[in-house]
Amino acid sequence: MALDAEHVRLVRSLPLLQGLKDEVIFRLLDAAYVRSYSRGCTVFLQAQYADRFFVVLRLSLIHI
């Protein structure tokens, strides 16, 4: 699933990203992708090494 205008709007509204310039936000979104997981699926574990972060959008995650 490709990122659409709704995903862009939602990501830009996040407090974590609100202070970033548009250029930076679009560079992040260029590398992002949407992935859906089944209910109850483990996506990551506490204290697990993090090499990305997740944005939860209606039971979907955007990997950045």
C-alpha cells in the first residue's frame, strides 16, 4: 500500500514531526512504507534494539 494524502496529513500532525521543515518530512516519507499486521501480532518487544520507529494509523503502521 502506498502512502496517500491522508497518511501525509496524519504524519505531519504528529507532535514529534511538527517542528520539521517540509523538506525533511518529505524525505522521511519517501523512505516510509505502510504495513498491516494481523490483530494480536507482535510487532516489536520492549527493550528490543530499534532501527526504525512506527506510527500507528488505524491498526496500520508506517515504518520510518
